[in-house]
Amino acid sequence: MTQVALAGRVRPGDRVVSEGRYVEVLRVRRAQGRKPARGENLHLVGADEVVKVNSLDGIRILARRT
């Protein structure tokens, strides 16, 4: 079951829904370059994909496995 959370709260081990499929987040990086008016740009790094989001955007996740 998925839930919606702020992208800034995503941690390594969480799985996010990107373009209809799950991406397991290995690392969360702050983006370099131009800063947005609100929040900050993040790169959620998976094994073969990088999801680019703003930290204040809602994103659909599966909580990390324990």
C-alpha cells in the first residue's frame, strides 16, 4: 500500500512511484545549481534511475523495509 509524503521526508530504503513503477531510493542528494523560490531541489538516486523532485512536492512512496 502506498502513501503520500513530502519528497523532503524520503530516506534511503524507501521506494517511490515514478512513471508508474517503483524505484528504490539508494541516496538522496541536494541538486546543484539554481535554487527554487521555495523548498530545495532533490535527486532521489536509484540503481538505474534518478528522480528529480522539489522537497515540498508530494510523492507516492512505500515505506522502507525494516
